[in-house]
Amino acid sequence: MKIHVSDETLRALRAPEDKPQLIAFDTKLTGFGVVVGQRTTTFIINRRIEGKLCREALGGWKGRGGELDARSARKEALIRLGKIENKESTPGAAKRASRSGPTLAEACALYMDWMRKDGCRPSAIATVEREISERGRYLKAWVTRPLTAITGKDCRARHEAITSDHGPHVANRVMRELRAVWNYIAKEASAGMIDGVAAGTVFPGNPTIAVLWNKENGTTAYVERRREPVPWSRLPTWRGEVMSLENPVRRDYNLIALLTGLRRNDAATMRWEHANLTDDPMQTRVWNTSKQAWEEIELAPRILLRPSPKGGAKRSFSTPLSSEMVKILKRRQADNASLFDDDKGWIFPVRALKDDATRKHRCYLCRDLGLPEHVKGTLTHIAEPKGHFKHLVAPHRLRDTYTSALAEINDPPLSPYVIDVLTNHRPPRGSVTAGYIDLSTDHLADCQERVTQFLMAKMKPAPDKRRFKAVA
């Protein structure tokens, strides 16, 4: 039976009462069809290869409880039919894959295991799992294929398809993840660490080299981050807007975000056990994500620890607290005690609006810190407000402002190495000198004090220079 496979056609198509199912093929795409049962309708592909009929189910039609509409199934059929013509999805593909090295699903599993051992953030691991692993949504048709069977032509076509369906940022990210998996497996295979692959095996070139990367904000490979520091002339207005906020927690959060230059999540998840406001060393503990255990550490005086910043625990760092920061945090400590009785250790606490279990994605920020999931109504870390404020800006714009202040300080100017440390940036690639430098805590504290004074001065309203004529 021949039909044009569309949602409209399928609504009227039913299996005869005297037969368990009806098979119909598309009039335009050879090999693409549907199996209509008494309760479900399933999309299939069907084609003869070397005289042998090969059939594969794509998924159920959503009109009868499945997950695919006709348009999505047709796109998937185009991809799968191309695979079958290259004999990559015929019966026995699993056996051939075992002789050709790991499949994409197996490679992703190995890569994610390495990420966990390497102390990568749970969010980064979850992204790989969500997007390209066996459970991923973007490379489902490839998960059973040997990694070495993925070609540059495949990568370019899939990148274009993801771009069309999900946007340029997602497409670039998916291919970067695939590139990272491929490079990791190639190294492990060369070292003889992959089962079934002989030591010294050289993988073919990474197929993502064929991808024509989408331009994102003017670049050809990566997102060009906006650089928008608050102009010095607007900083007094910004502070006035901050001080007019009804929520004192959010007021202090914005001030600390500016004075520390921390990234949004680092500022939002500050905890008292990671902040030493005293002049003496403090004993505390941090969560080791690799070992899944607590570790005892000592914090130096007037230091704020960020145990799991961008880059994971291996990029953890401490930043000095200036006298103004200590003043704000001590005030916050006292206010929290009167507002919440128990702030659960959060410096900037708010009440959770949803249970973490009901959210689409679990809170990786809490998992990074070894803390339980959110429970509706209990205190957790602050989040960005949904409302619009005329003069308030995103935390990363405050980070831009802080970094600009570091660069503008004179008499004497700050060393570029100091700026890298205070902003938790990696030194430039190839910088041999950076490997020799270990800046003292006292010097960094002095630099932090200077940038705080610079910013506090910039936040003061300009004096009124208008002159009034004396009246006799």
C-alpha cells in the first residue's frame, strides 16, 4: 500500500479488523513507511541490501501515544536510510562495532567516567549525557555505530540539521562535545587502554574538522561573550537602584558581586563555611566531587573560598576579602540571623519555589557543594530575579566592571598576573613566566583593597558643580 506519510493521512489510517496490522510505504521517500497496528502506529525504514531485506523501527507516532510526528520521522528516515546504504545499521552491526572499537555510546560512557575522575563539574557531565550519549537527544541515530564509522560528511550534515531544528549555539556545542569524546578515545586507544583495540592504534582524523561552524555573534567557532562594563558615570545610579531594592539579601548580593568580580554562580552559592571573616585561620570542610566525601581544610584569614567554580574543583580558588566586603558580610550574617533564624549556611539565602525533583534539570550547584536537593519552602541559594530593573545589570556585567577597575588602577598599576589571579582566569597559553609566579596572600589582599576603594569612590555621586548667585 502506498500513501503520502503525513500526520493528516495517519489520522485516517487504521488496520483492518481481520488483520493484526497494516504496512504502508511513502510515495516520495523509498523505504520509509508505517506499520499500523490495532493500538499503535510505528514509523519504519525498509530497504533491500545485497538481496537481504533490512527493517528498522524509528519510533511510534505521537498521534497514538508515540514520540514522533510525521515530519520528524521523515527527517530521521533520511538519516537512517543513508546509514543503511553504507551498511552501518544492518543486522550484525553490533558485532561489527565490537571489532571496530567502541561505539559512540560506549565512547561517551568512557569519556564521562574520565570526567568524573578528573573532577569535572556534574553540570558538564550531565550536558554530555543529555546531548550525545546513549540517552542523548541529538545523536540518537549514531549511538550504536562504531566511533570510527562516523565521517566528516555525517558530522557536517548533522550539524546543519541541528542548526535548523535547535539553533546555532546548540549545534556548535554538540559537535564540540563529539570532538572532545573522539580526541579522548583516540588517546586512550593509542595507549592500549580500550578493550579490543590494540596499543598503538591510530584513529583516523577527527571528523568534526569537516564542520562549518556557525557564526555566533561574529565568530566562526565560539560564542563571543558580550563585554559591557557599567560606565563609571552610571555606577552611582546603579548603586542607588541597588540600595532601593526591598530585599536586603539581594542588595548585598549585588554589592558583593561587584566588589569580588565573581561569576554569577560563584557569588550566588557563597556559604559561611567558605568565608573566613576573622584575622585568624579557620578550620572548615569542602566536598570532594571525585571522592564523594568531605575533606578538612584550613582557610587563611579574610579569605573567601570558591570550591567548585567554572572548570570544576580542580580550578577552585580563594579570593581576599577587603575591609568593605568584610563589613557587608558581617552585616549580612547579623541580618540573616534575624530574618531566617537559621540560614542553612547560605550567605545569600532565598526560599525554594519548587522541589528539585520536579525541575527539568537538577541543581548541579548544590550537588557540587555536597548538599541535598532543593525542597519547596526551604532555604537555598539566591537565583537571578525574573523581573526587570532599569539600571541593574547581570552579574557578569559587574564582573566586566570589576576587571575594568583592576586594569585602570594606577600608582602603581596592577600586574597582569594579579588580574588573572583575582579574576580566576587562566594565564595566556604559552606563558612560561606564569608558571614561576606564586603571588603572596598579603600582596593579593592589598590589591583587592585598592580595587575596592577604587570602586567605592566611583559609586559616590558626583558633586553638584552648579553655582547659585547670592541674593542680596
